[in-house]
Amino acid sequence: MSPPFSQDTPIRVSEWFLSLQGEGPTAGVPAHFLRLQGCSVGCQWCDSKYTWEPEKGEESSLRTIAAALAKLGKAELFVLTGGEPMEHPQFQDIVAWASSRWKRVEIETSGSQRPPPVPANVNWNWSPKLNSATENSDATWQYASQFKTTDQYICKVVVDTQLDWGDLQLRLERAHIPKNHVVVMAQGVSHEQVHERYQWLAPLCIQAGYRLTPRLHVDIWGAKRGV
């Protein structure tokens, strides 16, 4: 029998930092980020492939991470990301810890795992994948009905090429995702790539009634860690 989870229990993480939330409904808000290690979704355009292998990263504890984040500066928003955070063995313990310390918590997830109940200040940035991203795309849509049991979610879908638009429309219709919960994001790891996609994505989103999110961290800093 394993010992009970505590703030000193070792957890496998990739990195933690203070930055601006770059995308989604709180884009531009200062946030503490904790990036967990491990992901099996396998998106071909993933900009954080260094998080895929669960045995990599580093071992730390929530007590150490909390102290380090406090030294970096204050933030009312906490973003739990990865990798795929729901694959982390201590996921629910980490969410409980974060929700008791930050005003708002956002979980960046592909949705490949069944979402558990979460406190009222925890919000799902559910980012299911399209066919062009990964052969595991269907797995990221399988729990759509569970995400929709609460208003504490957005469905944030990354679009890479114009050929993705038909797949996006079909999947949103099949899953019956309300338009006010849909957020479309351009794939890109540079300012130039993202803005090129904006040119054809913006008219499509206007016509469909979907929100188009920026990627502020890419616009400001480019493709680098710790932002």
C-alpha cells in the first residue's frame, strides 16, 4: 500500500514558470504554470515533445514548486498543462492542491482520459485533436459528453491547414458542442506561421460563429520553453 499523497510526495514534472496565459478565454492573464511529464497522444505538430516520455523531466514536490512559484511573483491563475496532465498518476491530488491555493485553475488537456469531477474554480481547456494531428484523434473526443456536464469547459481545437476545417465542423456537430464553448486556435510555432493561418481562419470563424484565440506566447517570445 502506497503512502498517502502529501505536498512532499515526489511527482514527475517538466517545468514550472510564471508567464501570461497565451490562449483561450483568459489569454493575456498572468499565470503560474506547472507542466507535468508524460503524454501518449502523439500530435505530429506538438511544440512540447520533450514532455512525452513520463520517465524524463525531473522529480519534485508540490511544496518545492509552490515555494518556487511564489518567488517568481504573484498570480491568481494557475495553469496545469503537459504533456497530457490527466495521464499523470497524481493528477487529481495536484488539482485538489491547486484549487485550494489559486483563485482560478485551468487544465490544458486533450481529453483522452475521462475527466473526473473538479472544484468550482477549476476549468477545462479541453483540446481534442483532428485527424491530421494524430492517429489517436478519436480518443480525444470520446469523453465529450462528460465535459459537457458542466459549464466549466471550452473546446479548444487546433487547426493546421484549410483541409482541417471540414473535419472540425463534422466533429463539433457529432459531439453537439455549443458554439459559445468552441475556441479555434491556429497551429504555429512562430509569429509568421500563426498570422498566415489567421488570414483564412478569421473569415471562417466569423461565418461559423466560433471564437478565434490568439497564441500570445508565440507572438511575444516564439517557440521557447518557460513562457
